[in-house]
Amino acid sequence: MKAKVSTIMAVGLALLASACVSSPQSMILGKWEVEGAPLKMTAEFDRDGTAKMTIFGQTVQGAYKLNGDNELVWTLNGQTTKAKVTVTATELELTNDANQTVKYQRK
């Protein structure tokens, strides 16, 4: 009986731990700054699907969504772009169709 209870508890803990893994949708939220750029450029993603990009002190607002775990579709200033996205707790990497990559650090 004790072995069954231990097994059930172990399985329950494993399921709980796997549920706590952050998804790209939750990890992308927040403010990001382009790393190593000669000018300050930031991107911000909110939970409600809105996005902001600030460059040269000018902020443009728009919307974004993640398709699956690796494609970001965002519309800023009426222009929609797609990028392959890789996101961790501290880094955001966007690669466009021309294979140009922009790396951000969490701010």
C-alpha cells in the first residue's frame, strides 16, 4: 500500500513540475531591449496581445500573437511581419524570412 501511495505521489509531482514549465507565450511578456545596438530600441509585449516598439524615442503600438511555439506575427503601424521566435527567461531572438536575426535582452 505504501508503495502505491509513493508511486502516485511521484507521478503527481512529475505532472505538477511539467505544468510549471513556462511557455513561449508567458516568457515573451514584458519589456525587451536590443542587445549591442548603437541606438536604444525596445519591444514590449503585454498579456492582452498588444505590443509596443520604441526606436529613436518614438513609440509605435500594435498587436502580436504567437503561432505555435516558434512564430511571432506582429502588426505595428499597419505593417504585419512574421519572425521565427526563440525565447528564454532572459533572451528573445527574432529571425525574419531574410534570415536576419535581432537579439533582445530582458529589461
